[in-house]
Amino acid sequence: MSFLSHLNPAPSFPSYTGPYKVGTTDVEIPAAELPSASPTPDPSLSTVSFRIFYPCETPTKTAKPVYWLPDPQQEYLGAYVRFLGASRRVSTFLRSSSSMVKYHDHTILTFFSRNLPFLRILSYTTIPVIPDAKLLQAKTKTKRWPVMVFSHGLGGTKNAYSHLLGSLSSHGVVVIAADHRDGSAPLSLVRKAPGSKPRPVEYRSISHRQTPEVEKARDDQLQIRLWELGLIHEALLKIDRGEPLMNTLAEKSPEPMGDLAMFSSVLDVHTPGSISWSGHSFGAATVVQLVKSVFYSSSKGAPLSYKPLFHPSASSQIAHQITPTSPISLLDLWCMPLLSKSTRWLNTQPLPCYTPDGPGGKNVVAILSEAFFKWGNNLNQTKRTISEDPSLDKPSMQKHAAPYIFYPVSSAHLSQSDFGILFPWLTRKAFKAEDPARTLRLNTRAILEVMRRNGVEVADTSAIDMEEKTADGRVPGGQVGQGGQGGQGGQDWKILQKDGSVVGWVALELGDSKHTDEAANKETSQGADPMEAVVQGEVSKTRSN
């Protein structure tokens, strides 16, 4: 059977499972209109860009589609082809399925465009959202929607996690998907004004070998990312206050607010600790660096060797927002960017939640793919990063509540993005990943439940998503469980249980050497060079360089 016969005519997404319809709007705001909590790292980055996913009203007429591949699609398609050409495992796999024998950018591009339409047909793939739909009235006690800011990983974009972020929005969360212009996306376009010719920011290939040059390059990227998240935070404050902002991506008039006006006075972004912060891979590292950089910005104990990448004042709005109670979700945290010598001191400081009056790790969830679980070095560093004392080589017994750590079996790094759903056959064959839709449901459930347990009002997880009821109404193995039964906490309490209540959902402990040893034993079969790691998930072993 040929490779092409396994492919669907056009990759598609399943429907979101929350009780609300999901709307979306694309935003690009001139940086000059936003106060910056830290100096601009690159003057050529004249705007900040993000996509908003939000609960919306049911439309009264058919809405135009929102395509997964952004405009201009040919440019983005070419960028993804070049990006995929960086993966040795993917390229070898594809070469074995075709007559392609050469390996360089031109041949890769020709191969994809002529022989493998599975990227070209992405032009027809749509996201199950409603563009610029009317925002639904908040169902919370405060009449304001909870807000999450999400940072993408290498090869990601503001669209590349649409299923996870849309699923969260369908449960009552306004999610802001950043579009980073640090050279980590296959392509991003900077538009100074509506209708102006965009300036491309293309993917920047950087080795995964930890050298001073690589550390400097990753620091530069992180500096841009942190600056962007700071601007996004300022934009959210202005949007909620109803202050005029130009959206260079607005199809209608870019005059004061436009479609952004519907978010005025309905976003929970002013209460300290109210915004949730989340990211995948490099994005998860970005979130860790952000919350620590802000929280420790006024610390007097930092050594002279510490060179902060983001240094807001203690009186800044973002310093007011990020607190020990800020919910944090880290998906496949890639730790190498946090190990730079210039920021090493920050890496030894605990997350804000571990302050004496903080909640401990109960507002932190780290979700790994099985591929990242098997990456022993990164697993150890992840545990250190989210422990109450990251300066220790191995986390000891916690005085505070421990964070939540899980991984779904048979999952790859790509399973936590849209790519697993769009190309399940490829990810299954190349990365041994199974059921990517379920992997994302498990991620969604865990993130929502951590939010619930920390006082964030979100909609209930359905019995179907909790796998206590099937779509045709059957109840597998008994009766539907009741939310919070047994005094376990939130509505979907099973998802954070550590007893195997959820099949294929493995809980990890900070100080458990059993899982760490197991990961180390499996690591040798997961070797990846830096180029492959970009696609498979930064699971790069520097010894393979």
C-alpha cells in the first residue's frame, strides 16, 4: 500500500467538547501603542501579534472559514516544508516512501510540492472556530472570563495549537496564543500598518549543543519572547479598559478598538494572579523564565553574573499580575534554554508558588509526552525546575504541596500540538504516537482541573471526555462519577489522581527515582540529532552531534 493512500483528502479537526462555541480574532498591535516593562530587544519588531480564542454566541448565519494555514498560504507552506526538511528522521522516512534520494532544501521542497500533497492540502484545513463572532456573556460570578496566555514552541505559530486552545475556550477560557517573532516559528509576518507590505521573520536554525554561542542565541530568542509576552499583557489591560488600539490585521476599520471592543470590561486580567500562563516546549521554558524574571526582578540577592533577559520594575503592571497564585501549565518543558550561564542564578530560584505564603505546587501542572519522559536528562531537569529547591541535583521531599506531573503513554512531542491530529498516520509511523485526539483531551482535562482547584471558574468536563460515558449514552463499567466525590476536589477529580484511575495516564513524583531510572534505560533508543529534534520535540542528545 502506498504512502499516499494513508492520507485523508484534507486533514481536519474534531469538534471541541466544551459547552460553548468558540470564536477567534487575529490581532497585531503596534508596539509603540503599548508601554513596555522592559527595553525593546529588536527595534525592527514594530508590532506584537497574537490570536484570541474565546467563548462566543452561536452565529445566526454561516460564518466564513478560518484556515489553519495563515495567509499568505504559499509562503507559510514553503516555510513548513523548509522546516520539516530540517528533520533527519522525517526526511529519511519520507525518502524511503518515494524516489527522492537527495537531501537539501531544493529537493525537499520539490518532493513535497510534487509528490506529497499532505502539506499542500493544509490550505483547505479549517479550524472549527467562528471568526470575529460575538463574545458570549461570561458565566462566572464576576461576569468576567478567565484568561490564559500561551507561548508556542519551536516550529509553532499562533495557529499550531488551535485544538488544545480552542478546547480550553470551549470550557470558558479566553486564550491568547502568542505569535513569537524570535525565529522559532517557520514564518511570521510583521505588518506596520493595515495594507502595508509585511516583513518576514523566518525560522532560525540553532544547534542544540550547549555552547556559549548557542546559549547566547537562545538568550536572544528568550529576550524577544519575554518582551512580547509583556506587551501582550499590556494589550490585554488596555483592551479590557476599552482604550483604543490599532489592529493591523482587522479587515474592517483599524480605528479605535473595532472587534476588540467586545472584550472591554469582561476579562479577568486586573486581579493579581488571575491570568494563567501556559506553553509548550520552548514556550514552556518561556513561561518559566517569564514568571521567575518578573517575580525576582527586585531581588537583591542576585549575583553580578546574572544578566536578566526581562527586567520589569516592581511597580509595573506585570509585576502586579504575576504572583505565587498564578496558575501555570507546562507542556513538554524543554529545559536547555533555562541553563544559560548568564541566567543560571534565576534557574536556581523556585517558582513563585513556593514562597512561604504561597500555595506550593498545587497551581502548577507539568504534562510530558512519553517521548519527553524517556529523555532522562530533561526529565530530571524538569523535576528540578518545578520543585521547591531547583538548586538541588535531585528534588528532595517537599515541605509544600507538590506540583502535578503526568504523561500520556504512546505520545510524541507533536501530540501536544495540532500536528498529531492533522497527520496521525505519519506521527504513528515516525514517532510511535497513538490517538493524538485523546492525548489532547487528557491535556485539556488536567489543565482545566488545576484551574478549578485554584479557584478559576471554568465549565465542567463532560462525562464523555472523562470517559465515563460514550457518545451514544452508554456508561462503561458502571455509573457516572460525581464531581468532587470522595473529597478529592474539583469536578474532574480523577484526572489528577496518581493511582492510575485514568488509563494510559501516568503520574510522576518529584523524588521518585524509579521513573527516572526507567527513562534513562529507555533513552538510548530515542537518540536524535539537533535537526530531527526540532520536529520530534527537541529530544536531542548532545552526544549525537
